[in-house]
Amino acid sequence: MAKVPTTVITGFLGAGKTTLIRHLLQNAKGRRLALVINEFGDVGVDGELVKGCNDEACPEDDIVELANGCICCTVADDFLPTMQKLLDRPNPPEHIIIETSGLALPKPLVKAFQWPDIRARATVDGVIALIDADAVAAGRFATDEAALAAARAADPSLDHDSPLEELYEDQLACADLVVLNKADLVDAETLAGVECDIDGETRSGVRIVRASHGAVDAAVLLGLTAAAEDDLDARPSHHDSEEDHDHDDFDSFVVTGGAVADPAPLLAAIAGAIDAHDILRVKGFVAVEGKPARLLVQAVGPRIQHHFDRAWLADEAPRTQLVVIGQKGLDRAAIERALGEVIG
């Protein structure tokens, strides 16, 4: 039997992985897909968003969420059993899509495809790294080590390398295709500069595709036939010498509350908390008084997006749940107070 091709979609927090996957599912052109979603945090925001576009390409039963920890840290406990169940189905998927957490290292996941029970039946068709063009252009990541060293020398507060930098570089080093998303937010000259920087972080021959709102044709994303598990040595990682990888450098927690009368004060409170505490990501759902639909909130750095995505289901109690993600040392109590004053 032919191996089931599997695409690993990696990328930093807020790069637009879920949006890209939604577009892929809505334009699958007859492919029967299965989706494995791994989130950092306790609220299944990404899974809920993808299920919202449920169709014949990927029925809800073929959407599997792994929320027990980073997929690259729980390969044996979570990922391998999930893959085996998908492959053991009487009518297995034609293609499997894996959305990793924004904090995941892709290489350990690719390495898992060398396990005998998986290797004979599945292959990594390609690793796709999704990059937020606007964030990178704004200097959110310092990929130039010399520039980082100069900045550290000029600013005594920068006394160590950011773990985000290593994650960013590892995701690019493992990629077979880079999607430069949110290209519409950056002018042509700046975008060309970002592409040049990314080209210096990727392996020879890795293509860079520009995109807006995750709109990339399925023919571009699928069918790369990279067999990435067979050339791991060509995909260097900062963590190659480590047995395991953990997320001690990051904090994640959920802020819950009731319905708000007006979303504006909550959005202002989120913006204030992000600015005061250098929060990397806020995402979740908000209950708004008098509204039958839930308000989806997605915040990356200073950018906060929100819209009503669907009606509350009959068996759902409308409530507000926001996942907050940042580097280690977040003042959780202060953030909970700031948001709690609005959502109660």
C-alpha cells in the first residue's frame, strides 16, 4: 500500500496557521483529509475554528485535537497513538494535516515518522513554515546573530538570547516550503527584505510563497513528496544535542468570566495588558450580552482582531475564555485582574 502523505504546518504564534488550514479545507478539491491540531493552552480555539468550516473534505470526526502538551514533547503518549488510529481506519484519509503549536519544534515530530509502526504507512510529504511578514518586518525576531549581539551590547537589559529566536530559526531550518503570510500588511520593499532574510535561514531550494489571509492553493501546499523523515540530518536544530525539549521558557493560562455588555472595554483591556506585560498571544471566545453568537478574539502583539464567528450551540453556556501566552515570568495575577475587571 502507498504511504499516506502527511503535511506538517508549523509557524510562530499568530502567523495564521488556522486560517491557512481553513482555506485548505474549503478548497480541498475532492481530497479526503484528516487534521491533527496541537494547541498550547487549555481552550481548543483552533480546533473550534476549523470545525466551523466542516465539510466533506474533512468531517468533524477526522479532526483530532491534542491539548495535553506540545506535540514535540508528547510524541509517544499522544501523537503516535493518534496517527495509528487514523491509519487503522477501514477508510483511512488520503492526506493528513498536522497543525503544530506555535511553540513546537518541528524536527522531533518529523523524527517520529521513523518509528516502525508509522514509517511503513505514512510519510512527511512536507514541512510548511508559516511566517508573519508584518511581525518579522517589525523586528519581532532578531534572526541576524551579529545584529542581536550588537543590540545586546548596546542594551544591558538584553543579557540572553531569546528562546523565540531559536524556535523561529528551527522552524525555518526544517521547512520544505515557507509561506510568507500577511504580505498585504507590508510594502513591497520591506517584503523583499524579509524574503532575503528568510532565504538565509532556509535550506537550498526551499521556496518562499507570499500569501494574504492564508490563501494558498492546495496544489502548492500538498504533494511536495519531500519524505522529510529520510533527511533529518539536512534539517539542523538548536536542540539537536538535547534528549528532550520543554517549554519552561513560556507561560500559558486561561482567563474566564461572564458576558460583557460591550466588547470595546475588553479589547482595550487586552491591548493594555499586552503593552504592559509583553504578552505574545491572546486568543479565545467572548460572550456578549444580547448577542446569540460568540465573539472570536485573536491578538498577536499590538494587533487585535475580532468578529462573531458562529452562534452559541444549544448545549453551550455562553462564557468568556481567553488563552494568554507569553514568555516565562508573566504577572498572571496582574493580567487576570486587568481582564477580570471587565469580564467579571
